[in-house]
Amino acid sequence: MTASVPLLDVDGLDAWYGEARILFGLSLTVGRGEAVALVGRNGAGKSTTMKALMGLARRRARRMVFDGHDLSGLPTHAIARLGIGYVPEDRRIFTDLTVTENLDLGRRAPPHTASPWTDDAIFELFPHLADLRARPGGRMSGGEQQMLAVARALVGNPALLMLDEPSEGVAPIVVEQMIHALTRLKARGMSFLISEQNSFLCRAICNRAYVIEQGEMRWQGEMDALAGREESTGLLGLVD
């Protein structure tokens, strides 16, 4: 059950790369304990939406509020401190550092407050990472790197986790492991904004979906309603 006041409330979001305008007045909400999918073809503006929310792209909005805090004008590190975890499409783990060293770096980021996400808690959620704790990130598979990227975001104890294409380049068995972990996190009350083209993952995790096309919001509604739309495998970019 989501609260009446959204955890994330965005209205009229515009964004640019250089002089090119990419987003045109996007509006979306994510409730507390809710998982929301951003759906659309490649180049539709899904990744830009997340980057804009994190202050990684030039943006403006009529309203951009997270947990009662105005995100407008805040730098990326300040946004993260408020409780937003972000896993970009390219994961950006440190390939020359081990799993535990990557996690330790996540903990060193301010603020230096106690987090429930100890190594033991992370390895309980992602058991496979426990077997790889001494392995450098560069010697891990794409799926293993994705699990590590999510784990590193978790050590900051976010209230909202934004995942950009978490299943891309990941083996189906690892996708299933990811779904299991994300479902457990959602049951604990974590919120998600997920940019994804894997319809199986979206249906398993997400309550609602927004459809982006050419930087504009074209549709929003319940995930089940989206799955029934004829164009979901074409126009919307969803694949089974």
C-alpha cells in the first residue's frame, strides 16, 4: 500500500544534453514501497530521466520533490544523501577492486551514518556475491557485476533505488536471482524506479508503468494494463 503523499513527485521535467533537448515536460510519481517501470524504446529518454533526477543532466522542472526535499539545483552527491540510490546502465563498478572493496567504498560516501547493509546482510540477499568477495570486479560476469552494482547502492541505505536496464546483458538465471532480491527489498518497504525492457522483470516487480516516447510521457497506468497492450512488444520496447 502506497502513501497518499508520493516519495518522489516530479512535474514538468525538461532535460538537455548540450543544446539538444531530450525530455519534454515529464511528470511521474513513485509511492512509498512502490515499484514503477519506465518503458520505451532505445533512445526514448528513459536513461535521461534518471540522470536528470540525479542531477547528471541539465534539467528544470515545475516540481521535483523527494521525501519532502526539493531536488532542484542540488548536486548529485546531495541528492544521494537524501536517500536515492542509482545504478546506471554501465554499472560503474571499480574493476580493479574486489567485491568487498567496492562495497566499502560505497560505505565511505557521506553521510557516515550506520547502515543496516553490512557485508553479511548483502551476502544474505545476494549469496553468489559471498563466493566472489575476493574477486576483482573486472573478472566478474555481466550479471555478477550487476548484482555488485545494486549491492553497492544498497550500502547507502536508500529509500528509493533507481535501476537503469538492470537485466541488459545478464543471463536469464541471474535475472531470476535479481527479481528474487528486488522482491524481498520491496517487501521491506523499498521503492523502485526501473528503466527496463524485460517484460518478465517488469511484471514481477512493478506496480505501475510510464511509457516514454521521444522524450514525452505517452501513457501511464497499472502494469497489468500495459502488458495487455498490443504495442507493448513494439512501440513500447518491451521484450519477453
